[in-house]
Amino acid sequence: MATEETKKAPAKRTKKAEPASAQKLRIKVRAYEHKVLDQSVRQIMDTALRYDAKIAGPIPLPTEIKKYTVNRSTFIYKDAREQFEMRIHKRVIDILEPNAKVIEALTNLSLPSGVTIEVKMI
């Protein structure tokens, strides 16, 4: 005769739950000039490494290009046009398992104008 263990249906597999302490900071940095952007990213990484944080990145994201077409003449020459474009360079930095010292140091960081920072806790 079969025992109770063999009659039972196989157990369903579930995903392992991540530990509660597996938080990370995702920092998105954007700028019009790539040199200023790279300097800012380097400054953020140096600050995080100073407090022994684990870093993933910087990961370059695709450059966003905005193009604008404008008439050269105001009245007669409608076919004469100029095109302008703005390039927005982006990078992502992940700080794995941040501590309070790293977060405080990053909030006190002064970066050049023209650099936009977006910080999310994941």
C-alpha cells in the first residue's frame, strides 16, 4: 500500500522572498554636457566609496535627442528652415545596501549647475 507521503501532490515552487534589508538607492543623473555629467558621477561614486558602500554603475542610458525645426524667414521663404537639437545624456548608479552615513553625505553633496539628480529607494 502507498503511504500518505506518496499520495500527496507535489509542493508548488514559490519564489524566495528577499531579505528585508536588501534595499538600494537608484540615482539617475542627467545633464546636457557629457563632461560635466561624468565629473558629477565620479564625485558621487567617490563619496559612496569613501563610506564603504557597494556600487553598481555608472550605467550609461541612451541619449535623449530633442530636435526643433524653425523657419529661417518670417514671411516669404517658407522652405528655408533651420534645425536645432538638444542632447540629454543620462547615467544610472545603484548603491547596494546604503547606510545612513552614505545617504547623509550624498544629500550634502554640491554638484555643478545643469546636472539633474533623481534618487529612489528600491
